[in-house]
Amino acid sequence: MTTPNSPIDDLGQLMRAAQQGDPAAYLELLHKVTPRIRQIVMRQRGFAGSADVEDLVQDVLLSLHAVRATYDSARPFVPWLLAIVRNRLVDGARRYARTSGREVQIDEDDVTFSEPATNLDIEELGDAEALRHAVRALPEGQREAIQLLKLEERSLKEAAEVSGTSVGALKVATHRAMATLRRTLGTKRT
Amino acid sequence: MNTEHLIERLAKDLTPVEPLRRPGRRAAVWLLGTALYIAILAVAMSALGFATHAGDARLLLPQLAAIVAGVLAATAAVASVVPGYSKHVLVWPPIAAALVWLGTLIVGSLSQRQELVTILSAEHEWLCVAQIVIGSAPLVAVLAMMLRRGAPLNPALTAALAAIAVGILANVGACASTPHANDAITLVWHGGAILVLVLVCAWGARFVLTWGAARRGVSA
């Protein structure tokens, strides 16, 4: 890896080397710019959770990687990077607005009711071994979501930090896992 | 995948890339090809029986303004997919040149005092519209391919600039091959065709100039 004292310690020069295929220079460049990108994202999206911030940072890094050929070494690097960051933040905000427009917030219902009918499923799912098997058979992402959220009873935010994925992705994985478990265990019962 | 893993993967999978040439040079290459194509188109149309009026002094000023607007719009479109260029600096020069072109046509129209019915019933102008819209298609396609190599920062703006460049230069070709004694007719029919082209391209940009296309082969 290129050391900070090497001739190519300038961001623009590092990108020029990266365009020529130097992975060490590119690694150094990405390590140098990522904290700056994270700082900008956190400043602009103060309300976002850490998982959402990382999602945006990764989005910027992927975009930077995809259009690295557009960098002109005769021009300053930082305005080039900032234009990409700004664009991805605006796109991210639009995406968020579209997604949240389709989501409906509902209050969490109590999981236990006195009516016997509401407890039938729990009684019927008494086969712990079958449940363990069904959980083990889930895809890795779904299994991790069930483990963190349902078995360890962590909050969405904590689970997202532990798994390194976004809250949204965890919700989807949990929903799919629960649907699979219902289907699997339901099939076994019938 | 966490950010550290992503960075390592991007660096590991790094392949050399050819940096894009400066926007001015890329636009110049496209403009050269476009000039050749429009010249061939104009000569072909002339061979079909239309007189060439390129030397007519009265037509010279609007056409010069149109060519300048086309060149500036093409350069701005190519520069708009390179991060770091100011959007405002890019947009105003071609708009100013396009306004000069429109201005010359409006002044000519006012002095000729043509009735609206006469303007709208100029059915032979459909040929010009076809020449501008259909003749522009290959130019739009080539420019779109060039633009897709860049960053889709403002797809609608980029596409609108590209459409202005293509449409206004195709208009020059149409004016060179077909007699246009009436500025009002040119303004309404050619201007209308260019406006349609700009609107269609600006709308379609969301499907062509996307980050998905730019990121093909790159994923988290």
C-alpha cells in the first residue's frame, strides 16, 4: 500500500493512479475520502440512523467507482467528488420520499390476548425442534434477521449495526423469514 | 456488506480505465461527424429537387446563431456528465445563443406579418419536421452513447441540451436544403419540431442516462 510519504499522496494523483489500475493507490484514496463522505452525509442527513448513513456512503463509493473514468487529472479532485456526493444525496432523498410515501406506519399490537383463539398458533407451534430446523433452513440473511430481532430481541437499530445492513433490509428479511417459517411449519402441521 | 469490505472489494476488483477526453474534444468529434451527416442529408435533399439556399445572406444570421447554439449545447451536454462542472455555467451560453436564433426568427416574422392560418397550413413543412425529427435519430443515438460513458448527474438537463444541439443543427440542414422564405413558418414548424424533440429526450433520459447503466458490473 502507498504510504502517506510517497509521491502520490494527493487525492487527484491517487485517482489518476487508480485509473491506471493501481489497487493500492485506490485503496488509499477510498480510505482517505470515506471519512469525508461520511461526515458530509451525516451533516446533511442528521436525522438518518447510522445504517442509513452507511448505505448512502456505500452508494457514493459505488457511484465514484462506476464513473472514475470521468475524473480529469488536470482538474481538482474535491469538486469532482463533491458533485457525486451531492447528486447521490439528492437521489437518496428522492428515493426515501418515494418509499416512505408508500409505507404505512401502524402501531404495534399487543402480542398476547386473553382470547384462546389468539393463542392457538403458539400452542400448535410447540414443536421446538421443527422450529429450529425451519430457522436453520432459512437463507443466511433471513436467519440472521430472525436471530437478532426475534431470538435475541434486539431493536432494529441495534440489529442493523450488528449485521451491517440497513433497517429497511432487515425489515424485509424478517418479513420474508416469518412468511417462510409460517409456510414451512404450516405445511408440516397439515 | 459493511463499508470496509466494500472498499476492499472495489480496490481488489479494480481494472484500468481510459479517462474520458475533455468535453470540448469529445463534443468536437461528435460535431465533426454531425456536420458531415447533415451536409450529406442536405445534399441528398437538394438532389431530390430542393434548392440550396446556404449562400442566401438573409438566412445567414439565424443559421449562424443556430450553429453557435448547437455547438455550445453539444459541448454543454458532454460536460454535464462530468462531475465538477457548474450547471449554470453550462446552461446559459447555449440558451443565450438559442434565444438569439429565436430572436432573429421572431424579428423576421414580425416584419413579414404572415397570418397564422397561412403558417399552420404550410403542409410542405412536414418534410422539414420529418428531416429534423427522423434525421436527428442517429445523431441522438450516437450522442446518447457518448453521454452514457459519463455520470448521469442531471439526466433531463443533459438530454435537453443534447436534443437542442441535435435539433437545432438538423434545422440548419433542413434550412440549407429547403427554401424558407418565411421566418414565421421556420419559427413555428422548426421550432415546434425542436421543442418536441427536447421534451421527448428530457422525458426519456430517465431510462437511458441512469446510475444503473453507469454502474453496470458494479454492485455492493
